[in-house]
Amino acid sequence: MPANKFNGFTDYGIGIGLRATHYDHILSRKPVCDWFEIISENFMIDGGRPLQILDEILEQYKVVQHGVSMYFGSAEKPNREHLRRLKDLVKRTKTPWVSDHLCWGSVDGRYTHDLLPMPYTFEAAKITAQKVREVRDFLEIPVAVENVSSYAEYHVSEMTEWEFLNEVVERADCGILLDVNNIYVSSQNHSFNPLDYVNSVPAERVAQIHIAGHSKYRKYILDTHDHPVIDPVWRLYDRTIQRVGHTATLLEWDDSIPTFKEVHDEALKADKFLASSVLATAV
Amino acid sequence: MKLLALQRTMARAVMQPLSRSEHMQEKAPGGGKMRAYASRFIKPNDRLTSFERLEIYNRQYWFRLLSALAEDFPGLRSVLGDKQFDAMCKAYIVDCPSTSFTLRNLGSKMESWLRAHPKWAGKKQSLALDIARLEWADIEAFDNQSKPALCAEDLATADAETLKLELQPYVRLLDLAYPVDDLLLAVRKEDDTDFASNAFSEKRKKKHVRAVAKLDPQPIYLVVHRIDNSVYFRRIAPEEFAVLTALSKGKTLAKALDSAFRKSKMPPEEHAAAVQKYFQTWATLGWFCRPQRTKAVSA
């Protein structure tokens, strides 16, 4: 399932998040990198240096858009200005798919700028799926929803997080950006077996995978994207690849960002798992 | 609880200000105890109570938004001092929560809010307003739209009596009571060298910034603009500022020039040369947009 309708039938390899601290290195040294993921909102502007940098990157590399504030799970309608700007950017980057989070973050027009967890209810799944469809129809490209790390659960929930994810993607007929680090973080915070999650995901819908590091506190784990990927997350990644096959994979590193080479080398550790999936398919 | 009701309940708690010790308040929005409020919709687990789980989001909200304002307004922070700036930002966020999908716009109301709440800057109100205006103009100049620039051919057949010129959306005009451009540059210089290993030199730089923050009034006219996608501050003469301001308000070139020199102390015989110099500068820097051609309507 490397190429499917949810990632625009592409076969991308291993990418990293495009971050400002690496701009000079990338533009001057032009290192080999399969693709970059950009945070859409950073480029949904009218002009200036960020767009100039993006255009220079687009001349050399493949770019995929990842958003942080569409809030598919917010009860309110999509923000039209947001959608218009996002579509302008989609035309600029020619991204084969866009992704954003399965969460909410705004209500009554006020934004928290956080990825707040969903109540896992049928009502929420229906509303969220409808919004995903609206966004996809407006953008006219595939949309993938990403599972988030969470630190709280609600009394009203009627199902597990992975059942909720499945309910939403089936109703919306959309793809999944499966973040295996987020599965690990939430499994530790909510005491479930992360393999149950990975094993239940509809493999044919996985458009992309995220890997990342996190920070461990005494009573919970926080998704900070400021460390290398830990072994238990690599093991989850391994199991995911066994199920979904060779899939576009991206390392997120957003804080205490080391050199481009260190970030890219960490991402390339995914190669051995991807290679084994190719071998398994060949055999 | 329905989705919208749950999201409103949670958002009220998440957006409620933290306590002095930067934890979640014991008092819930609208009164009552926050522990009871949280336990109504958040499940506890074997390590954290409902209150503690909700508190993670409450703290993240405030730390994220305060950090965004600190990043966008380092100059205002140097004028008010860290503690006062922090307290002011908390009050600002309560009054002006984010209504945009991007944190880039969070500080858009800072100047007008500060003007309506003079207690935060006290005697430094005028200085604080100037630096807030400059820092917001800097953000706009950084990523506002750039349109095709006006060129000589566009003016070949123009008539000053009817000609109207449009400033580039990224050009910002500021009349300031204090030379806050110097202050902001000093603050940035300090930030750039924050990693200096020598504690003595760090102390000296901070002292320098504090000294600059105690600026004496000195009216300046400033254009915040960009060249090759880098933002610059350019001080200009009062007459040039007056022409640009009048043009930005939609006046014709003839009226803009007339109003600019009416109160000027510049000898009349120097006006023509001054205007010629202005136009040379504006053309070089591309401050004006190419006029939009309207299509002739065919019969």
C-alpha cells in the first residue's frame, strides 16, 4: 500500500519537517532528502521571506503540507478565510495530499492553538467526518487525519480512540496520517496497549506516518518533539510498516532542533524497517 | 454532554488565567470549585485527577500564547520590564483572545488595547505605544503582500492633478514621539548575542538596553518596509512623510504635495528638488504599486 488514493498515489520515502533553523543549510548545501513537510499555517501569508524560501525549496524538493489549526473536530463550521488561504498554498506547493489533526481547538470563533482531544462519541465522529469531507471537497485533493497525543479522556466517550479514528475515516472516506509516537504517548497516558491501536488501523487508508521524540514526566508523557525517537516507538513503527507496507514517513523535530544532518540521520533510521517491508513483499 | 457544550465547557477552563504560581485556579469559571468542574467531564486515571489532567491543557494554552507575544514584542517587554510585560500580556489575552487560525495575528490589537488601558505602561505610556506600533508594523512589513512596483513608464503620461498612487501593502508609515527604532535594534542585538559566554558582557548589554529604554522624546517619521525580503526602518523628513501619508489616504499627487509643503519650513525654491529626490528614493525602493489597468468596456 505505498501508493494509494489517500496520498495521491505517490511513493514518497523518508522526509523531515522543514524548519527555519535549517533553511540556510538546505538552500546552500542542497542535501539529499526525499521530501519535506511544511506547517501550512506558516506559509498561509501574502508575501515576504517565508514564501520566497518556500519557492526556492519547491524548485529542488518535494513538499507535503501539514496543518495545525483546521480543527476537524471543532463543532463550528470551517473558517472560510482559512480554507481560501490553504487552497492558495496547495496550488503553490502542488502537495499530493494535505493532513491535519483529529482534534478540536476552537469554539465560538476563539482559538486555543492547541490540539485538544476529542470525545469519542458517534455524534463527534459524524460532525468531524462531515467537516473532513467539506475541507477535501473545497481543496480538491486527498485529506489525511492525524491521531494526536492526549493527556485527558472524557466521561462521555463511547468507544476507544482507535475505534473513533476508524469511525471518522470510514464516514469521511479519508486517509490517515498515523503518528506512532502519538500512539505511544497516549498509550502511556491512558494505559492501553499501543499494539491494539496499530493492529486495528485500516492499513489501506494510511497515507503517511509520523515518528518523533517526546518528554517523560513523573506522571505523564508530553509530546514535545525535542528528542530522538525511542526504541519502543521504533518497535511500533516496525509493526506498523509490517501492516501497511512501505509508506511515506516523516520525522518531526520542533524544539531544541539539532543540525540538519542529525535530524535527517535520525529519520533515516526508518530505512531499515522500510527495507525489510520491501523484502517481505518480494518474498 | 453534546459536542458543542463539551467544547465550550473545556475551552472556558483552558482559557481561564492561571494562578500566581502558574497552576490552574481552584475556582472554576463562573464560580464553584474547579475540581468539581473538571470531574464533571474529564475522567481521572490512576496517576492524575481530573483537575490535574485539565491543568495540563490550561497551562499549555497560557505558556504558548504568552511565549508568542514575548517573541513578537521584545521591545515592549524591555520598556515595561519582564514582570509588568508578563502581567500585561495576561490581561491582553483575556480581553483579546485569538480569533485567528494563526498566532501571527495575536498581537494585532496590542496598540489599541494598550491605549485603552494606560495603567500597564503608566508614565511610559507614550513610549510603550510607539514601540508596540513599531513591532506590529515590523510583523506586517515582514509578510504582507508585495505587488508589481510602479515604474517610469507608468508615470509617462500621468497628470499630477488626477494621479493617485498606492503604497505597497508591506510599507508602513509611523509618526513616533520616540526614536524606538534605535531601541528595537538594541534589543535585537542583545537577543542575537544572548549566548555570549561572558557574563560581564551580557550584563553590560542589558544595561545598554535598559538605558535605551529610558529614551527621551524625539519625534521621528519612520517608514517600515522591506528590501529583498528583509525588513528595514528608514527615517524620513516630515515633508516626505506628509506626502506619503496623503497618498496612502487616496489623495491625488497634486493635493498630497500641496498639503505636505503648506506647513513646511523648507524654502519654496527647494520644493521641486526635494520632490524629485523623494521620487527617486521611492522608485529605487519600490514603495508604490503599479496602477491597475481597468479594461475598456466594449459597446
